[in-house]
Amino acid sequence: MEGRSATASGAAEEPETPRKTQAKLRDIWPHIRPYRRTLVVIAVVSLIASAFTLVQPLVLQELINGVSSGETVTSALWLLVAVTLGMAGFSALQSYLLNRTAEGVVLGTRRTLVGHLFRLPIVEFDRRRIGDLMSRVGADTTLFRSVITSGIFDVVSSVLMFFGAVFLMATIDVVLLAITLAAIAVGTVLVLVLGMMMRRASQRAQEGVGDMTAAVERVLGAIRSVRAAGATERETERVGTEAENVYRQGVRLAALNALVQPVMSITIQGAFVAVLGFGGYRVVTGAMEIGDLVAFLLYLFVLIMPIGGAISAIARLQAGLAALDRMQEVLQLPPEDADEATLRTRPSVSPARAPVNSAAVLEFDHVGFAYEDGPPVLEDVSFRVERGLRTAIVGPSGAGKSSILALIERFYDPTSGRVLLDGADVRTIRRADLRRRIAYVEQEAPVLAGTLTDNLRLANPDATEAEMLAVLEEVGLTSLTERSNAGLGLQVGDGGVLLSGGQRQRLAWARAFLAGAELLLLDEPTSSVDSRTEAALQDALKRASGDRTVVVVAHRLATVADSDAIVVMEAGQVQAIGTHRELLTASPLYRELAEHQLLA
Ligand SMILES: Nc1ncnc2c1ncn2[C@@H]1O[C@H](COP(=O)(O)OP(=O)(O)OP(=O)(O)O)[C@@H](O)[C@H]1O
Ligand SMILES: [Mg+2]
């Protein structure tokens, strides 16, 4: 949870402070667990492939020693062909199985990660940058793939090959082997040190990718404003700076990688020259046969392969572990409903979709609330929304109106006091059950990319086409379906950009109506429509609300003047409660608001 303080403020500027989470090799296990059988198969296949590779020099040794002593070698020749083919075949099979498994692991991680991401408490999305979260699902899971393909397996098969080769070399000549191993030991120590430095650099590089994605997302999310403000150049530069950061880490990684290569090749060449020189001398003196020396040198090459493999595997393993770090950081956060495990399942007040005639009573009981680390936003707020009635909340901007709705939806919980639905503290109701009973139109009336149908079915996946058309007519959007051939399949664009502001708002209304919930929360539902449409929407609301309880937040008092009750908010406190008529005399603030809007 230490990301909390680091990202709470100024998140766009400052990259997150280094986290303490350090993924270990054993943290990989849960991700590959489902594939353990396949992994065993792969292990067997790669064992066979390694065996073929190891046997090849032996066959060659037989062949050469046979030729030099003038024996017939036909069978040894055939054996050599068979061994070579077997080596190739099993290597290919191993590679295919391994990559298939890796894809499966990535699929699993992505599902888990996205599933978890979508369930995080709303405050996490206040704290974090969406772009960075996105890069964790995309870039980091992709990097994690290499943990499986090159990482674990190359390390395992490299180790196998290494010991196999060493064993067989020992059978040929122990002295030559000692020379070889001494050289390799020196190289290995150096490479391990470099590996640790690479881990840190990969981590920084991936954080950099996250920052960069966040910077791109920040601009694309407000591309029109950025264009209009003439800030395109500066924003491009800004993303460029983030990209440069990634570049620097990449170059650092390249430098470390580049160091690894010469270290290893000097080691290997040293071993090679020593073996060749000393071995050649022994062949001349007759202490060793020429075929043995050739076989030994071939094993030296066999040895080089796994060492090279292990080096690149270590590098990728480091990158993969750094990626796992970033994924785990998200996976460790408790999901929003984590506190519900112990919740007594209340007899569900509204099984499935609530019938509209079962309106709810909503009550705020001395509610105090502050956003994380912020000043109090609501103080001692108490009011009651009667069953089946329409209650309005009005007040100046920043008074805390939207925050009240957020508390009803349980995006946040109050810091003091209680929010009650039908007499039950909302904290005792499962969030899923609670939200099923509520339809909510956000202040910004968000529309999701996709078709009209996608948007309408968001809250009610079972809505029929007829129901959808009816509700569109109710909110005056029939023209949308009629104008295009696509009908309900009309694409609304990313965030609804292909619709007008008022159309977006009405689509959000339609979605809420269709949800059939007993409590309707509307935040500034008519801010983007003309007064005639507004009047039509008012009528629609009256018809659609039926026995529902409605809470509507509005600046425009015309929208709310005929509400059953009006709660006047100011600076987080309830200033007055009453009807329009009562408030005109009782509340100076209300009167002032009304006078400005020519309603008094
Ligand atoms: N997610 C958030 N995190 C921190 N502070 C917030 C958050 N959302 C709102 N605030 C702060 O809480 C206060 C009340 O905001 P709220 O959105 O409830 O006001 P409002 O009455 O709906 O205003 P408006 O009429 O402009 O929509 C504001 O000072 C705002 O800065
Ligand atoms: Mg608001």
C-alpha cells in the first residue's frame, strides 16, 4: 500500500517512488501452476533434445577414431544422421510447446489482472494514472511472457546441458575440463553481478513505459482541448521527455548486455585456446587420440550454447520479474468488495432486477465525509428522501452534491454517520446488490465506445430491442436510430464523441430508465439540453419514475422547482430543506439562486 502516499498528489509529474515489492522466482509459480502438466511434458521433450545434442559428439568421436584406424563406419554414419534429425525435431517440438504455454500464461495473467483492475476501489482510480494501469495490462504482461519462454526454461535446460556436457567431458579428459571450468567460473561471477544491475534498469524502463503511456493517455483523453489550447507542441515534447527516459534505461540495459558478451567470449576463447594448445600437445605426445580432442572441443561448444542461453535468459528473467513486480503491485491491492467476505448475507431485498413499485427510502444520518487526505467535503449532513418521491439537491458548485451521490453508490464510505437505504446501513449491503437497486446518471453523462445497444444494455443486459426503442423515444432520441441505417447498432464513438452533448446526456438517461432500479440518481441531468428538451425530459422523468424514488442534483432550479423536496447545500452542509415555495422565504441562499435564474 505504499503506493498510496506516492501517487496521491501530482501524479502526472512525479514518477512513482521505487516500490518495495520485489517479485521472487517463486512468485511466478501461481501463474504457471495451471500448466504444470504441460511443463513436465516440455521438460521431458527438452531432456530428449538435450540428450541428442550431447550424444552427437560421442558419435562423431566414434566416427573419427574409426576412420583414423581404418574401420568401416557405415553404421556410425547412419547413427549420426539419426541423432542430428532427432535433435532438430525435439528442439522444434520443445520450442512450440513452450511458446504455446507462455501464451496461455499471458492470457491467464491478463484475465486475472484485468478482472482485478476493474474491481479496485474507486479511490485507486483517483490516485493512479489510467495510462500507467493500461501499460501494466499490455506491456508488462507481454514482458512477463519471456519469463516462461526464455527465462525459466532456458535456465533449466541450460543447467541440464551444462552438467551433461561437463560429465561427458570428464569422461574424455579431466585435466582439460579443469582448465575449462576455471575460466567459466570467473566469467559467471561477473555475469551475475551484471544481472543484478540489469534488473534495476529493466524496472526503471518499465516504469518509464508506464509514465509514457500515462502521458499519451492524458493528452488523447482531452485531445480537443489540447488542440484548441495550442498546446500540441508542448505536450508532444512532454511525451518525448518520458520516451527519452525509457530510451536512457534501454541504452543502459544495452550497455550492460554489451558488457556481458565480451566477458563471456573472452572467457570462452581463453578456454578454447587453452584446451586446443594443451590438448594438441597431448595428442602429439600420444597421451590423447585426435578424435577425443575433437569431441572435447565440440563439448566446449555445447557448453557455450547453454552459457549464452543462460545469459540472455537471466537478462529476460530480470525484465520479466520487473514486469511481475508491476503486476503484483496491482494484484496486491484489495478489491473493492474485499470487506464483504464477512458480510452476513441479508435476505436480498430485491432479487435480480427490482420491480419498479418497490421504491426505497433513503436517509443520510449525520454524515461527514472527506476524500483521502482532503478537507471535509460533507459535514453533519442529514436528510431523508421519502419513498416514491422526487428530491432535489441544489447548491453552489463544489458544495458536495455529487459527493452525496457517490456515497449512496458506495464509491466511497462516509467518515462519520450513516447512509441508510430502507433503514439498513448501506455498508451492510453487498455493493453489487446495492447498485442493482440504483440507477445512476453521472454528471459527465459518460457514454461508452460501442453501439447504442451496448450503452443501453450496460445496466440491463436482457433489455429487448422493443424496450430499447421505447426508452429512446421516451428521451427523444428516436431521430438517432431513424437517421441511420444502423438503427440501434449506431456507433457512438469513443466516449460518445459522435453524439452531441445533449444526446449523450439523454442516452445516459435512457440507460438509467432501462435499468429498472427502484432508486434513480441523476447528477445535472439536463445541463446540456435546451429548455424545450429539458421540459420533455422532465415529463419523461415523471412518467418513467412511476413509484421510483428519485434524487436529482441540478444547478438549474427550473429542473427541480416542482420536486417534492429540495435540499439546499452550501460548503458541505445542509443549509435548508423544503419545497420551492417554502425555501423562497426560508432560505436566503435559495432565494438568491432563484433570483439569479429569474424564478423568484
Ligand atoms: N475524487 C475526488 N477526490 C478528492 N476531492 C474531490 C473528489 N471529487 C470532488 N472532490 C472535492 O470535493 C468537493 C465537493 O465536490 P462535489 O463534486 O461533490 O461538488 P458538487 O457540489 O457536485 O459541485 P458541482 O456543482 O460543481 O458539480 C470539491 O471541493 C472537490 O474539489
Ligand atoms: Mg457535481
